[in-house]
Amino acid sequence: MRDIETKEDLSFLMNAFYSKMLKDKEIGYIFTEVAQLDLEKHLPSLTNFWENMLLQPNGYKKNIMDIHLQLNGKEKLMPQHFERWLFLLNETVTENFKGEKVTQMLNSSKNIAAMMQYKMDLT
Ligand code: HEM
């Protein structure tokens, strides 16, 4: 297995990750019912976020803390939602890739999830 190397790799991963999440019993409803996402826009945004973080700066500027604090205002996000999110990302990524970028992606996600939960507890 090789490491994550291209934007296409990230796009593939986000598709695979969301196909697991959307049908997941624990968190699927947040995407399909609460946020009612337009996946044609959402998946490229996620791919850009990760490209900016892992591969090369691309000008991604959205404040993902604010986005999730707003989501938390609509539907309280619980520790088990974060655990499930991280578990499904972990599963998707390690089924397909292996290497430093993989480690970096999983570590960043864990740290961001912890920061989100910390900020949600303050509000
Ligand atoms: C309980 C766990 C989580 C849930 C249920 C969740 C759900 C969502 C939803 C519904 C959106 C779309 C919001 C909108 O467009 O209005 C979103 C956006 C996003 N989330 Fe999460 N999220 C979770 C955790 C995380 C974590 C830990 C990360 C860390 C990398 C993350 C990264 C992102 C990014 C990058 C976007 C896209 C922002 C954009 O450019 O539009 N999410 N999330």
C-alpha cells in the first residue's frame, strides 16, 4: 500500500468516507437530515481542506471551528459522534493507504476533534 500523494487520492478518500458516514446508524442523520448537504459541493470542499493541510497550500480559508459550532447549535454533537467520525475516517484511510501522510491526517483529525469538543463545552 502506498501513501496519500495526490488530490485525486483525497477526493477518492472523501467519497469513500462519506459513503460510510451517510449510511451510518449513529451519525448518518446529521449529514442527511440535520445539515442536508449538497455533496457535489461538500466533497470538493473537504478535498480542498485536506489538500491544503497535507499536500500543498491552496488558499483554503474557511473557519471549520465556526462551521461545527453552528452545527452543534442545530443538533448537539456528542463525544460518541466524534468517536464514530474518527473511527470511520480511520477505517477508510487505513483500508486504502499507508504512510506519513496517513499518520498526519489521522493525528490532525484527532486534534481538531478534541479542539471542537473543547470549544463546544464552553458554549
Ligand atoms: C461529530 C463529528 C462531525 C460531524 C457530525 C461533522 C459534520 C459536518 C457537517 C454536517 C459539515 C457541513 C456543514 C455545512 O456546510 O454547513 C461539516 C463540514 C466540514 N467538516 Fe465536519 N463534522 C464532524 C467532525 C469533523 C472533524 C473532526 C473534522 C476535522 C478535520 C471536520 C472537518 C470538516 C471540514 C473540513 C468541513 C468542510 C468545511 C467547508 O469547507 O465547507 N469535521 N462537517
